[in-house]
Amino acid sequence: MKLQYLDFEQPIAELEGKVEELKELNQPGIQEDIKRLENKARKELQRLYSKLTAWQTVQVARHPQRPYTLDYVHALFTDVEVLAGDRAYADDAAIVGGLARFQGQAILWIGQQKGRDTKEKIQRNFGMPRPEGYRKALRLMRLAERFRLPVLTFIDTPGAYPGIGAEERGQSEAIARNLAVMSDLAVPIISLVIGEGGSGGALAIGVGDRLLMLEYSVYSVISPEGCASILWKDAAKAAEAAETLGITARRLQSLGLVDEVIDEPLGGAHRNVQLVYENIAASLARHLQELQGMETARLLSHRYERLMHYGVVGAA
Amino acid sequence: MNWFSRVLPPKINKKVPEQEATESKRSVPEGLWSKCSTCQAVLYRSELEENQQVCPHCGHHHRLTARQRLHYFLDPEPRLEIGADLLPVDPLRFKDQKRYKERLQEAQQKSGEKDALVVMRGLLEGQPVVAAAFAFEFMGGSMGSVVGTRFVKAAESALVERCPLICFSASGGARMQEGLLSLLQMAKTAAVIERLGKARIPFISVLTDPTMGGVSASLATLGDILIAEPNALIGFAGPRVIEQTIREKLPEGFQRAEYLLEHGAIDQIVDRRQLRSSIARQIGILMQAEHSA
């Protein structure tokens, strides 16, 4: 697959483009030139990614070639069984979930799913769930509780879908219910932000015992564009909004809101998916082991305390 | 006056002195007399006061401040405020065109509140209750760390006293200026409500105009009983956002209390003047087992 470049990556695109051209020429004696250019490209990549702005990180998190939930599910798990439907209204393709084994261990997985091509994007509503998606997730979580399966969730959504039908079927209540139930679900819950953590629509599958983020993923109370259009009255100020909202994995970790930031290859997960799969597997295995060693009552009281500690307040 | 003010262009309209005195239609009218923003009826202030800021002619429910709300709702004595010592800070050093710190100061001066939720313990027709009210007048009633923490205090107090919790929501949603910390207040408030349920302490959520976004998608829709005031705007996404997304006109009455009732999203619509007696009756029934135990 041909690598797609983001706007700010144009200097790398040019260098790597030249490398490709030279490789195709396949003339003797240009090996040195290729090596030199490759080095230069790598340095440029390092330079760009060492000082990535919050807004550039948003671009990487939304990269069209970034792995999505089902990519991770099939790479990390075996015995994958997809389960559909909320048993009340519909099956929402923007949220996927089911059974699987992770390193032999039985688990239940849930995630938001974006589409790759235009047709799939529309089918999956660009990863923006409707209430039936959240209710499917809720149904699966209760299934997990009944059969004592740890829940692994993959967060990747611009947000819950703002549409007439979604409102009529109780988008607010669907999200709220998940938050309440997840706060007390009697099995371990680990959430991993793999791309965009878009507000309440992300949180609705993101309450649990661990919050992990991929290095170039973002998690925010509102999209930078939305914030800019409200506070600056100008969506073009999204870069400034992204900066001040503090939405990157590292910033959120420094605020004590994220348990672990999982390394990505330079340039983002799509440049070396195998490496990302390995990093995630190692991290999930470690956290899962810690949580499964805990008695349920202790697990839930820890989770509750963790939720109660969210927030920074002053005192009179 | 009626037809006259309506035909004037908005700019001139603003300069009509009576209109000036009533401020905008969103706030509660002040002065000796005022005009209903909906039916344009001229009302004495005392008449509005007696009707809890509901227009006696058309029934329009004017917005209340958090303190007005609790004043109308609770028995006059005793009242004890909870969580007033919790104050907002600026953990992100957030800055848009203005600093968050400045916005906080301005909101505090304008509203007289320190943040957007006021909590009191008191009595409702003699029954002990904890009541919380969102201050829409404080940064649009937005939920940040202080609102979330005060709500938890309210719920904890209800748990300890084993008395019902009633919350009046009026909010644009999560407070952007505290970033992800605000979003996580949704999970925090939901978790404490789950505890109330497990302890069989009733949580009555009263959705007032407007209840949107992160507040609607957390504590406000998690009540054992969901009551809305007439014509209150209630929803997850704002109407403008939806219109821009789907590029269609929204149906008549969309996201209004009556629309929600019709779609099965809430239990009841109750006139503000009946809220005290209605809620007192319902918590009496829900607490029956507790009291006979």
C-alpha cells in the first residue's frame, strides 16, 4: 500500500519519494546515494515528530491509513467471534464487539470502528455511534460480567452521532447508562485509545480500571474544531484550541489521567503496524494480569476511588 | 406595544426601554414590572415571584438562578449549603481569546456564585432531602471539576443521611476550559449515582431549560425518575450542530420536553408550581420501605 502523507509531512514525502525513484532506477553505484537520502529522510522524520504540535498529533490520530479497531482485534486475538445488535432496534456498525481469546485468555472486546473506503465509511457512519451502538456495547458488557470475561475496549471516534434519530432514541441516556454500568461492572475493564477519543461518545466505552493511549492518539472533551468555533467563533483556530485543550497522550499522562502511553513507531502506527501490535500486546498482557489478580470487591472499590479522584479543585 | 415591538427591527427593538428593563428573554425579569418574553403580557414582578417566575398567562417557565431554584423548592427552614468551600482552579492554564481565570472571575462577579452547581440539605414538605441546582448563569451551567465534586458531595450526603437526592439540571454541557477533566466528571457523577441506586436512595432528576451535552449524557438522564419542566430544551447534541451535520430542518418541537415525553425519554412533564408536591409524593412512595423498616 502506498504511504499517504499529511500536509506537515511534505518534506519527508519528497525525500522518501526520491528514495523510491532511485531504487527503481536500480543502477549500480547509487546505493550510497540511497543510503544517504534514507538517512536524511529518517532524520527529518525524527525532527518533525520530536516537536509534534497537538494539532499535528490530531492529524496523525485521524490518519486514513491508521489501524482501526478490527485491525487490532484480528492481529491481537484468536477465536474472534463478532456479536451484533442491541436486541431493541438495530445493529450499529460504528461499534463492533464480540468474543475472542487474547494469548489464550477468554475476553470480550468492544470498539468504535471507522471505515476504510467511502462505502464502508458511510456504512460505519465515520465511526460515530448512535444509541443502538452504545446499547449493543452495554449488552455485551453484561454478557462479559455474566461469564466473567475481562472487557477490552478500543476507542476511536470523532464523537457520538449528532442526528435526529439518535436524539429521538435517547443518545444522552444511552451514553449515561454505559458510564453508570461500567463504573460497577464486576469484571476488569481496560480501555485503549487508538485514534480519536471524541468526547462523551468515546467515554461511553471508556470507563474502567485502566486507560491506555497510543502515543499519537488524542482524547478530548470536544473536538478542536468544535471548541474553536465556540470560543473563537472561528473553526480555523482549531490548532490553538488543540494546544490549550491538552489532548495529547503525554499531556494527559502528565495530568495523571492516563495510566500508560504505548509507543508508536516514528511517523505513526501505520508505518510499522507489527511493532504497534507487539507493544499493545505486551501492555495489555501486563495490565490484564495485574487486574485479574484482584478480588472483585477490591477491583470495584479501586475503580470507584479512581473515578472519584478525577478533577482538580481548590479550597476556600 | 405587542405588535409594535414585534415589527421593529432587532436593533431598534433593543432600545425600547421596557425591553431593556427586562434584559434578555433568557434571564429572569427585574424591576417593578416586566413583560413575558413569550406572550408579551405585562406582569407585576410580585405576580411573577408568586408564580415562581412562571407566566400566569401563558405558562412560560422563565429560567431561574440556582439559588432561586432552591429557594422555591425547599422548605424555608432549615437549609445547609454543601460544598461551597470547593473552588474552581485552572489546571490546564486554558486560554482562548480570554484566559479561563478571567472568565471564572467574571462569571463569579456576574452571578455571585463560585461555580455552576449549588447544593443544599433541607426539607421538602417536611421530608429530609438533598437538593442540587445548576447555575446556568455561571458559564452556561457547564460541568467542570467543582460541579462534579459538589455533585458527589451531594450524593454522599444523601447516602449518609439516607434521604433522596434531587438535582435540577440547566447546562450547556461539559466545561471545555478544563478539558478531559470535565469529561471525566461525567463518569464520576454516574458512578456515585450507581451507588445511590445500590443503596436504594432515590435520585430524582429534574431537567430544566436547557439540559444539553455532557450533563444530559451523564447525571441528568440517570435519575430513578426523570421530570422535565414544560418546553425545556433537552438533548445531547445542540440543534445547530445537528442542522449543520444533516443539512435538514429540524422537526417542530424537536428536543423539547413534550417531544421527549412522546418519544419515551422522560417520565413526566411537571409545572414548576407543582414540583414540590409532586416530588414530595413520589419520594414518599419510593422511601416507604425504608421508613417502615
